[in-house]
Amino acid sequence: MIVVMGATGATGNALLHSLLALDAPVRALTRTPHSPIPGTTGAHQPPVEVRYADAADPGSLHTAFKGADQLFLAMANSPAQVELETRVIDIAAEAGIGHIVKISAPATEPDSPVAISRGHHAVEEHLRACGLTHTILRPYAFMQNLLRLAPTVARGVILGTTGDAPCNHIDCRDIGDVAAAALTRPDIAGGTYSLTGPEAVSYPDIASRISSLSGKQVRYVDLTPDELRDNLIHQAHMPTWLADHVTEIQQLAITRPETPNGTVADILGRPPRTLDAFLREHQAFFSR
């Protein structure tokens, strides 16, 4: 039995679909068990076991992990992430789970310039110390997060602080497929993998591609880190910690130039999904 935490999130939900396609036994965890999990209802969908679980509720984790063999651990970034994820790992070990696949992040070092990555490093170290078999996936920026640009694209701009530095992006569905491989193939389990799409693309280039696709002019506006942070807090109404995170990861693309790798293709035997295909698929988001 494979337990999927974050089954309603972009990556967890993608994994859920990948596992169902493989006919793997899967249990989907959610904090809202009475709400449908995207893509798992309908006459042609196999039944999915759904359980309530909240990382802040240890009792719910003990119940949700009972009888499970493997765990997919993906949680939304937050200031409490280290505390919550280490608790999940400890309870998984107590429950007899033998293998954990964790979604981490690039630049996971104790002195990383990205605070969230320093947190992931701490969780990775805890996972290593617990003695369980574990697989670490370190994907770069999710293509799905580009959909959040739609409100500013509607005004004809994309704001950032990356200049013309190329940035790695990856489709969450490819991350889900790699995670499914790690959970079903012994040759993949136990490794640490950095995951990218097939190309690194700058935000000015993304603006150009959206312009061509939508038929309206979209331009990239490069801000200083402080200007971007203030805009995210006061205009996008982000919490301060998240505005800091977005600014930090954008600056990382400048200080550590990003290039794609072949990991997804090596594991899956096919190339990763392209940014152009993703933008075409979601054209309606950028044409409003």
C-alpha cells in the first residue's frame, strides 16, 4: 500500500493519477476527505481509498499510515514545514513504513541562500538519520505555478527579478511519473534526483511566448529584489515569508545559472513535457 500525502496538490495529485494508471494500491490523504479529489471521480475512474490526515494531528497520521508500506511526502512550503515533515517521518517509521519518497528542492544545503531550501536540508538529514529507505526528488520550478501569473499577464506584464537568466521549469505531471517510478521500481528507489524540464527559459522569453500564444503584448519588467518583494506583499498580498521565498529563488537563478538535465528522460524513457506544450494546453489562462 502506497500512501500519498498532499493528494489534492499539483504534485500529489499527478502522482495519484500515475499510480492509478499502474494499478498500484494507493491511499490518498487529505485534510478535507468529504471534498472530491480532482480527477478521481467519475464512471471511468477506479475507486480510490481516501483518508483524513493532517500533519498537525499526530493521531490522524497514525491511523492513516496503518498497514502502509510506502509514503509519498509532499507538503506546501510554510514556516512550519520542518516541524511538520519531521513529525510525519517519525510517525511513518513507528507505523512500519519502509520507504519514503520526499519532494525536496534544489540548493538544499545548510547554508543555502534560500530559507525554504535550508529547511528541506534539515528534513533530508532527519530522513537519513531515521534509517528508512528514502528517495529524494529535487524538482525545479513547477510549470503549474506559471498559471499564477495570469492576473498580471492580463495587464500585459510579468514581474520578476531574474533579468535574462534562464530558469528551469518542470511539469508536475513529470514529477508525478518519476515519483511513481520510485515507488514501484526498486532500481529507482533510494536515490537523490534533481528534476528539470527539457530547457531553461528566461522570464523575458516566457513573456514572448505568451505574447505569441495569446495574441496580446506581454512584456517582462525586471525589478530589484526589494521592489519585487514589496510588490508581492502589497499588491499580490503574499505573506512575508512567501514573498521572501519567491525573491530568494529568483535571485538563485542569477547566482547559480540553471541548466536542464536528462534525469526525467533517463528514468521514464521519454523526454519531459515542454514549456511550449504546457502553455498551449493552458492558453485560456493567458488569453483573458
